[in-house]
Amino acid sequence: SKPVPIVDLDIMLNGEAEYGIDTQLPDMLYASIERCPVIGGSLVSVDDTEARKIKGVIDIITLPNKGLPPVFHALPGIAVIANNSWTAMQARKKLNIKWDLGANASHTSKDYLAALSKSVATKGTVVRSRGDVDKAFADYSEQHEATYTVPYLAHATMEPPAASAIYHGDGHYEIWACTQDPQGVQSTIAGELKTEAAKVKVHVTLLGGAFGRKSKPDFAVEAAFLAKTLNKPVKVTWSREDDIHFDYFHAISAQYYKAAWDKKGKVKGWVQRAAYPSIGATFNPLATSPQDFELSLGFADMPFDFENISCEKQPALAHLRIGWLRSVDNIHQAFAIQSFINELALKTGKDAKEFLLESIGADRYVDPTKEGFKYGNYGEPLDKYPIDTARLKNVIQVVGEKSGYGEKIENGEGWGIAGHRSFLTYVAVATKVKLENNKVVLKEIHCAVDCGLAVNPDRVRSQMEGAMIFGASIALMSEITTKDGRVKQSNYNDYQLLRMYQSPKIVIHLVATDHLPTGVGEPGVPPVAPSITNAIVAAGGKRIRDLPVNKHYKV
């Protein structure tokens, strides 16, 4: 539990560190790939006459179309091969391609989100239940309902995907890639190019940001295929636009919540429904609704001690490549559940923090499996890593006390609070915002984290600090939209991330415990968005149920 310095910090700062794009190999060629703009589309024809006229172009190669589901296949496309990356990118613009865009060409995210929102307003498939919610809603007239939406999100890593490859013959490949999963690179290339995983050697560079994107090895498959085809070392470089257009996106989602309470403000009935395309659809076309492993991420494992509950799901088809992004489905599920509990606090006239603690209830271990849900618990046994309400309540109490939540503040300011368990770790976030001239300004974000034994406290703090920025970006400004199957955003100008001038004071409070060490890379993200939107209401603003905030306020 003592801080350990980063071993490669100096070379990161002085420019000596090697990232995926930095790899240089003798006689290397460079590839830039024009991919089908709609997932599930296919190539009809290509005229590469003008592209081949550009000096430095070596060859133009068609990548095979493996169809759907997308898995980690290289997407169908045309690769321009040149003696430098700039020439390859410029020649690519000269390609004259005709695509068959396929069934997903009708996908427009605005219409799709409206359809999801409509679906969650009706009874869904029950995945966890307790008591009799229908009777509760019949018995108690004080009721409230709300629907929450979160858009598609992109990883938007600082370094786009990049991979270099050499084919040595006889099924032997050597890969240099900014990958989170070198074993996945081995097995995927082996499967795609009909060789053995042991014949694929992977050199892992620094990542330049990842957040889950670089655990998908499609870009390394592209490099390996081209290296074998050309029998030359090849580097595949994705542009920022490629990265935004062809990500494995965080799922678009709609969630519906309804509650009934008695005269004392105690919740007696609780219904929650979710609809979003599944990550499973990336691998299996039969995954047409949220899967249990996704509903295990902050939805069906909700900790509230209400007499009558029903957790339900609705179908949702995938129209883009859906993948895991930092904290995965906890993002939208924590946003909805922590926003709704805050709304109920206001409806019942109670303090938000106290109502949240009251709703969690007595110290106990929560076991969703006893109420019909096939709970995954992040792959760990519940008896070893239980859902411990005492630890969740404690981080909420700690962040409330340490942040100054509840103390007197200036006009136009407000505190919001949220608490969530994910990746076996307990995190609470308190955010102070100021509303001025229809603009939301983040003033402070405090984060209390109980990750068990903090083996390297400095890394825990840095991960949580990064998570506060990541979560604030999601809350305030990040959004992917589609029209006619195509992603509309292309770069940081229209897929926005939090800038330095927008960043608040960030304070991390480590809760010292002797529990087993648990996750720190992802658990900080989920409570951030609801803490911000709850703070906006506390500051006198409107309730935001549809992210991002910049659709409603300047940021």
C-alpha cells in the first residue's frame, strides 16, 4: 500500500516511448483503408485508376468481406498501399467505390432511440423480481415515472488504432500493435488466416489510450492480411475519422423507472426496464436484447431494499458494432438508477444523500440470484466478493463528509451525489456545479473509493482522476449519432471530450479497508454522470434525462 513510481513515465515525457504508430520496420509499406461506411454493407465495384496514378502508390488491395456478425473481422474495404502513410491516405481519396450498404442503411439513431424509449414504457421480460409490484402500484397513489437515454459513445482514444505486421512464411506472423489483448490478437489472426496461435508473435507497444477499444484486434487482422498478401512488412494506420466512424460503440440505451411510495415517503413499489443493443450481437445475431452479463452491470444487481421490485428488459437490435467501453453498461444503468432515486428524494421532500442511504437500507449482503436473476458478479463468487451494502453506504457517507456536501453554497450552485458498485468496487461521487447564463460549470468533483486493499495508492488515485474526466465527458458532451446507417461525427470537433478549461477541481478519497483488492480502472466512471445531473437540479436547473448535457445547456 505504498505508492510506486511509474517505470516508463520519463520516456513518455521525453518522446522516447514507443506507441503503435511509432513502429518502424525495414522495407515497410503503409496502408490506408477505405471501409464500407455502413456495417453489414459490401463492395459492388471499385475504380482505382486515379489512385494508382499518385506517385508512391505501390498497390491497391480488396479486403475480404466476412459478413455479419462483425466479431473481430477486418471490415470490408479497399486498402491503398504506398511508400508512406500520407501518400496512402491521399490516394485513398481518389478511389471511386460503389457500395451495397445493406439493411443497416436505414438506421438513424434519433428514430431508433425514440423506438427504444417507447418500448421500455411497456411490460418487458422480468429478470429479477420481489413481492408484487402490480399490487403495490394499485395500493399506493403517490407515484412517479421517468425515462432516461444515453447515446452511442466512442472510445476516442488519443492514439487511433495502429498495427504493423510481417509474414515470415509457413503461417508465421509477427505483429506490433497497441493492443490490450495480445492473446486475442494471436487467436483472432490464427482463426482469420488459418494458422496456429503459437505461430503469431505479438509485440505490445504502449497504447496511447484504450478504454476497451484496443482489446478488439480487427486492426491487427488487417495488418496481418496485408503483410501476407504483399509478402512485405505493412503498417496499417487508422485516421481519427476512421476511428470515430468504425468503432465498437458503447450501446445506445433507453431505461424506464417507476416507483410508488407511502405517506412517509417509503418506496413500496419499484419497476425498472432497459433496452439497448447487446455486445453479444457483435458475436451472435441471436443476441437481440440485453444479456444477463450486461444486466449484471449495475441493473439487476441494484441494492435497494424495497418490498416490491421488478427488473425487466426489452428487445433491441444492433445496427453498429457494439463493444465494451470503460465501465461498460454500468454507464447508462448507473445514470438512470441514480438519477431516479434522486428524483424520488425531491418528490418525497427528503435530502438526496439521506434518501439514497435509506433506500439502500440495512447492512446486508444482496444476492440477486435468490430473486431469479442469473448474476455474474464480474466472474467472481458472491461468497468471496459479496454485494455489501455497508461498504456502499460508507463511501456515500465519506464523500458527503469530505466534499462539503450539504454545507451553505452560493446562489446558482448545487451539489449532486451518486453511489455505485461495479467491478467489485464501491465508488461514490459528489459534484458541485454552478449555473450561470444558461451554462453548466463544473466546480468540484469528489470521489470516495473502496477498492479493498489499495496495492499502489498512487495508481488508484490516477485511475479515479482519469475516470472523473472520462465520466464528465460522457455526461456533458460526448455523443455519437447516425443517419442512414452512417456515423455523423468524425473528430474531436464534433465528438467532444472535456477540455482543460472545463475541468474542475478533483479530489480522491481512498477508503482504507482490508478487503481483497478489486477493480480501479473502470469503477470510477458510472457515478459521475448522475452526480452532475443531480447537481444541476440542486443548482436550480432542469432535470436532464437525456444525455449529453450540452443538448440542454452550454458547457
